Amino acid sequence: MINLSQVREEHTWGVYFPLDQHTDYRYARFEIGAGQEGDIRPHVERFGALYVVSGLGRVSCKGLSSVLNAGGSEFFAFRRLDEIRISTEGGMILQGISVDDDPEVLREGYRVDKSTAWGPGGEELWLQWTARNCFKRIVLPAGRITSLQYHRQKYETNFIQEGRARIYRGPLIERASPEETLTATKGGLEIVEGGPGDFFPVPVGLVHRVEALTDLVLLEASTTHVDDVVRLEDATGRGDGRIASEHKI
């Protein structure tokens, strides 16, 4: 588990946090100070999306300007920009994902219903899904737990935006049957607790699961392998891969 304090970079306009960097995405957070304006272009690649975690401000790009508001338009997509200037009177927090080329956008604002598996309110909002990466806002209600799972190709970075979580992390799995893997790993999982500002990468093959100690909101950046889920254990008996019934909204 990593905390924001470990990756903090001070700037004249506020604080920049490089959360993670992968071949297919750069993941970052920006805390813009009250009454400040800054160009965040040096810290993002040329294509991606910004999610407004909190606050109110304005984004200006190539002469165009629009309002960013956590209570309204929470999400801003950008591409091929010379600069991204953010201005705010009361301060604001942005979190985003970017890459250095121009991938095809597959979907934006795509909601996935997780209420059957996670209970009422459980969902994933796929903010931006491109040919290079996926950026999600995940809501896991209190008392619920995700599958004990790992990925054969997918790499992801999970950030706790709201609430408290118990994180279960196991060994890297290369080749083993699900039965052998479950027996070997379930009793020996590393368990840590985290809250807002904590984040953790999930490399390929790492057994993991997340339990919501309170209502939990995660912001996840990942590669495009969105159907690559090997479920070793699931509270509702879901199998591996995409669950078609969750995507019909």
C-alpha cells in the first residue's frame, strides 16, 4: 500500500502526485490550490481523461474554456493539447489517466451494474475506455467484498477516493489450477487496511480482493484487458471473465 505523502511533489499552483506509470497509461493526481492557475500539461501525456474529485474550477485548452465541477460535470476528456490550464477560486482536486498517442475511444461514461454481486448501489462507471487503457470509478457498498481473483494479462492501479477498505494480497500466480491456487493462497494472504489517499498497483498474476469496511469509492486505472478475471472465490458464485448480465445497463 502506498500513500499520497510518499509521492508528493510541490509546485507553485499546488501539489502533483505521480501515482503510477505503465506502458499503456500514466496515472496522476492534481491538487490545485485556492486562487491558483496552473498548466498541468508537463505532467500528462497528450490524450486522456480527468475526473473531478472535489471543488470547482475552469479548464482552458487552445482558447476553449469550460467549467469543471465535482457536483456536475465530473469528467473531462482531452487529446492533442498544447496546454491544459486549470484555474480555481476555492481549490480543486483532479485525478486522471493519459497516454502519448491517440487511441480509439471505445466508450465513455459506461455504467456496469454490480448490484447483484455487491448489493444495492454497487457499480462501476467506466469513465473512459480506450484501445490503450480503462479508467473507472468503482462503488463498493459497506460490508461487501470483491472476488478473490487474479489477472493473466491485466495490470491495474487502485486508488481509495472515499471510505475504508481491507485489502487482501497474495502471491503471484503463473500456472496452477484454481483448486490448487485457492488452497495455497487463501490462508496466507497479506491483509492491510487503507483509507482515502492510499493506493496500490496490482501486477499480472497477483491474487487480490477488496473488502469495504465502509461505503467505498475506488478510482482504478488499468490496461484494456477488462474481461481478464480469474475468480478463485466469489460470494455469489460468479465464474471467470465478463459477467454479461452486469453490462446490460
